[in-house]
Amino acid sequence: MKQFDPETLCWDANGWIPAIAQDHESGQVLMMAWMSRASLAETLATGQVTYWSRSRSELWRKGATSGHTQRLVRLSVDCDRDCLLLQVEQAGPACHTNRRSCFYTDVVEGAEVETMQPMV
């Protein structure tokens, strides 16, 4: 077993890497967001998932204002080292639309179909 070195990840030109959050019990994909070196370091240090907010240009601790937090259960790196999979314990909805997952729209025979209602 070797020590994890974040510098071995394939960060994009902005210093970000895509991170997919998945419910650790059900396997449901909850959301995709971006992480920076600082957000990854904070996530690993605290266990509370923190992303990089591209719109606000700042660290974004998931649930800091909504209470819909994510606790890191497992972190995996994909084979190309250019994407992260975060298995999490999700409190409440993961999506800003108050749905459990951000992936609530399916494309069926060329039409968009909403597959999930808001939780609150």
C-alpha cells in the first residue's frame, strides 16, 4: 500500500477535478461537482465533503447553509486518475432543487421525463 498523493491526480488547467457523489448504501448517483486541491484536502481532513464552487470561486462545504451535508465514507480514484468517486452518507436532498439526486431527468424517446419529485 502506498501513500495517497493528490499531485498524482490529473487536475485540469484550472486546478479542478470532477467528483461524483454516490450514496454509499444504495449506490445511487447523487451529484457531480468539482474539487480543488484545497477542497480535497479539507474533505480528507474533516470527513465533511467540500467542493470548489466555480460560480462563487470559493470552497463550498456541502450543506453549510442547507444542512444537507455529505459525510465521506470512501474515496476512489478512477483508472485515468482524472475523476473522483465519493461514496457518501447524504443528509437530505443532494440537489439544490431539493431532490435526492441531481439526475432526475431522463431522456425517453427524444423527450425529457422527470423521474423524481422534490423531497421538501
